[in-house]
Amino acid sequence: MTPSQRALLAASVAAALIGFAAGWFARVWTEPTVESRAHDAAETLRGKLHELSR
């Protein structure tokens, strides 16, 4: 393997790792937490129960 091929392989692996890490961090950053989803579900349930009790 020539030095230029080795450099291309290293750059490709580095780019793949950076892309994977960026995607993972973006998903973690934007995905709502379990607590916030539970809070939203509880609020929805309260609203529906309020509508039914009218």
C-alpha cells in the first residue's frame, strides 16, 4: 500500500467516524428526554380528561 493510499484510507475512516459521531450527538441533542415525553403525555391525558368531564 502506497503512502497516498494509506492517507486516503485514514482520511476516509476519520470522515466516517466524524460523521457517525456528529449524527449521534445531533440525535441526542434534539431527541426529547423520557421525562419530557412523559410530561407531555400527562398533559395530553389531563386535557382529554378535562374535555370528558365537561
